Amino acid sequence: MNNFDMMLREHNLKATKQRIGILSIMQDYGHIKIDDLYTQIKNLFPSISLATLYKNMHMMLENKLLTEVSVKNSKTLYEITKDSHAHMHCENCGEVYDVDFDFSKVEDLEKDGFVLKDTQVIFSGICKNCK
């Protein structure tokens, strides 16, 4: 059983070849738009439909295996769910990078009785390659 098999099973999902292929591509890209993912998954599974891809993505999102990353003025990106982190978005080249971020102050909100459901921090600017 490979890493993706275990990840899927830990999230109560059947480890199908298509889901393993989706996760493999997503791991390689880090952050990926659905259009790009569809182009790549078609190389592995030529008969896969866009509807099937969306169905699998929805199941993995619903089971918290995947996370949506909403970047201003861009199509939604998807990533494999990881520990808490923030994102840097380069306004010039469009790249999105993971960055460490201290969420301890946000966690203090929960001490005040706030039930935190989701957190997404995206910094926008110009990356070091575009400066």
C-alpha cells in the first residue's frame, strides 16, 4: 500500500487508481487549477471525463483530503491538505507558494469561545524571481 492509498483510507475514501493519479499530480504541482489537473490526468486516464474529475475532487474536498486556495483574480487552486500554513501569491507571475505562519493568535480566538471552522491567509506581492 503506497502513501496515497493510506491517505485516502485515512479520509474514509476508497483508493481508486484515478484518485491516486489525481493526488500524485497534485503532489508534483503543489497548487493546481482544475483545468491543468484535467489536462494532466487525461495523460494517465485518457477516458476520464471532466465530470468524473469534479466528482472525485468534491469527494476529497468534502473529506478534508484536499483544500481550495482562493487567490484574488485567479481561478481556484487546489492542494493536498497540510498542516496550517499561509500562502504567498506573486501578482506578476501568478505563482503561489506555501509559507510558514504563526497561527497562535488566531487560535486565541477559540479561547474566547469562537468556533473556528476555516482559516486562509494569502499574502500578495512580487516574488523574489520577479523583482
